[in-house]
Amino acid sequence: MTRSILFVCLGNICRSPSAEGVVRERLKEAGMEVLVDSAGTGDWHVGKPPYGPMQEAARARGYELGGLRARQVSGADFHRFDLILAMDDENYQDLARLQPSGASARLARFTDYVDDADFVPDPYYTRDFDGALDLIERAADGLVAALRDGENRTKP
């Protein structure tokens, strides 16, 4: 059973904090208790809040990200979380390299929970904050449905 999920992107200021906020809300609506957190593979933004335009786009949809602060993935995360979800292949590969032997976390891609996307584009570069949130919301719905059904699915 999945009791804790970590969302991971590069800097932890756009995609992963948004996924944390959206999934936290979806889990609350579903009456499910799962610990959610987010982190980045890089350390450039440690201690900073999510990127302003990302916060604004999320707030327009009812998600408050302002209290979150960026942090970097640590070795302990691989023991603390049941499921670690990467926003793209580069972060997935970085996580696979960082994962300590004997760690219990299962690695997957967040987009394993949608059928029509392989990664969440980084709105810091694309400037498409709403497009990223559209995909994050759909993946969040797929993730919550899988958790409710007891599935640990990933794309083949």
C-alpha cells in the first residue's frame, strides 16, 4: 500500500511543487490519507518558494503553493517514501542513479498515470504554466484512481 509519495523535478519550483499541491487536494477530496512532498534533483533553489508565475497559475485553479519551499532529494528520501515520481526521463535517470541499494522506494514517472504523455514539460522554460497544470491534474486524477484501486501501475 502506498502511504507516501515524493514528486521530483529539476529545481523543485514548478512541476513537482505543483504536483504536490494538486495531488494533496485530490487526495483530500477522495478522503485518502497519503503523505506527499516534493523535491528537486538540483540544489539551485533550495529554501525558495515555487516560481511566482507557477504559483499564480495554480492559485487561479484553487491550489495554494506559497507555503512550500524547494529542497533537494536526499538518500533518506528513498527509504522514507513508498513511491517517488519523476516529472521527466532525465530526472527519472538521475533518481535511479541516486537510489541507494536496499532502498524501498519504487521509482516511476508521474505521467505513467496518463495515457497520452511521456513527461511533464517544464513551464519554467516553456512558459506554459496552464498546460503543465492541465497535465498535472490529469496525472493526479490517474494516480488517485490507481491508489484507490490498489494498483501500482506503470506504463509498459
